[in-house]
Amino acid sequence: MGARKASADGDRRIGRRALIVGGAAAAAGTAALARDELARLWWRVPGIEKPREQGVVDYAGARWVAASDANWRRADRPDDFGVDMVVVHVTQGSFDSAVRAFQDPEHKAASHYIVGRDGRVAQMIRELDVAYHAGNRDYNERSVGIEHEGFVDRPEDFTDEMYEASARLTARICARYDIPVDRDHVIGHVEVPGTDHTDPGPHWDWDRYMKLVRRARTEQSRTGPSGSPSATAG
């Protein structure tokens, strides 16, 4: 599930904010940064937050359940960090236990989405923000993390409903950020450099999953856009 509790992201949030704020101040004095870059940086000044609409989800099939703000950091993706990967996780527990963990500020990790064995989808972190899910700062900044309810050693946990719901979600994410639907860009947590996790494990059927993602991507391209960030919880 997600990153280890001692997330590498957690202890670098202040350093990044100080760096950005200092860089913006220097740019204002030297005119080194373009005007549009400064426009994206103003809200990072301490005490100022970029406006957010409560309950908005990025995927229309998801229900909003907020993670603790200790388990992610605010960003403005893809403007500040390009998104070019989806990381597949397995919770090593139930859907509800994953929600509780991600709402726990002491957990220090969370993914953007959780997909249940019954196909339900919860979004806990906005895609524009950086979730502490991969255990690698660079991968956190450039990916969307999807947890799947179950255990890596129980193939029966990976149901038809889960595969299909997750595939539709991943296809929509890939469409939104123009991510290639291949195994270089849709990866397992185990494939993240430096991680000690093994999920999604040997029973996750990658061939089946990628076929479902490609099929969903084709179907979505025919029917037009949906699941955009204008969707709301409910």
C-alpha cells in the first residue's frame, strides 16, 4: 500500500516551498522568469492557497473521500510537474482499511484513488496534487497512484469488476495527460526504483489489464470526453 510511512516527500515539503518562493522573489528582482511562470507561483507563498472547490473529482465514476493533508502535498500538475505514469498498487487489506489509513495523518502515505473488489472507485487526492504513494519523490511528482483492494497472494481478490473499473479509470487518466497505454507508463509499485514493495504481485494479470485499458481507451475516444475535473462528488 502506497509509500512507506517515512515518506521521502514528507520531509522535503518545506524545502521545496522555500526554494520556489525564493526563486520567485529572485525572479521578480531580476526579471529572469517569464510573467506566466510567476503567475503560477504566487499561490505557493506561505499563507496563500490556490483556490479549490470542495468535493470535486477528476473522474466521474469516483466518489470523493478526502485523505489527510499530511499524506500529500499541493501542486498544480501538469503545469508544474508533467504527469506521464500510472502506478498500480494493492492495499494489503480491505477498501475501508485503506480509506482509514489514508485519512490518518500518521500514515504519511496515500494514493489518488482506491478501486474496490466490487468496482467502486474512491478519489482521495486530486490529480493535480502530489500523493505520497510510490516511495520515490520523482515518481510521486509525475504519476497518478491507484490502489486496489485485496492481498497480493490472493488472486481471487482481483475480480472482473475491479479489473474493468480500474481499466476505465486508467484509460481516462492516460487520455487526460496523453500517456501512452503501455507497460513503460502503466507500472506496478514493485517497478518503482528504490521501493521495497512487491505489489501488485504475481497474480495481477498485466496482459488482461492492459487489454482492458486499451479497449476502454478506444471506447472513450469514440464516445467523447467524460470524467473531467469538473465532475463533483455524489
